[in-house]
Amino acid sequence: MMFIGFYTICDPLINGPWAQSLMDMFAQSSSFCKKGWWQNLLYINNFFDGQLEVCYGITWYLAVDTQLYFVAPVFLMALFISPIAGMDVLRLKVENIE
């Protein structure tokens, strides 16, 4: 989250004759951070169709990792309660992905 704050706060500081020519990508990312900062804060940025409009590219991994952290216990509890029911839940999930 520190990088997103850096992109958002430092944008006014990086303005000058050399800044735009050297840091076009930074300026573009900064504008995307101003619009979609809340998606990164809630770790839901991978649900939105914005492959070219990302605030900080690495945050997609943080979002996926956090979502798996919250979803995995559901599958593990189903496997613990009943291995057959747990496998059914996993099979339904895999079938819905495709």
C-alpha cells in the first residue's frame, strides 16, 4: 500500500521539463491510482477488467493471495468434516472455473 500512496502523493512533485519524457509510465500509473485506489485497498482489483489500467502491477498477486486466504478454509473444513463432501465441493468449484 505504500507504493500506491507514493504513486498518488508524489505525482505533483514530479512535474517538470524532464519528468514527462523520463517518467511517462509513472504518470500513467499515477492517474490510475487516483481512480482505483479503493480496489487495491480492499484487495478486489483482480475482479475488474482493467488489465491495462492498473495502479501498481504487483498488487494483483496480493489480491489473489488474500482471497485464497479467506476461501481456502471453507474447502478445508468441508474436507475435514467429510472427505467425500469436501471432494464434491472442490469438484463443483473446479467445474465452475471452466
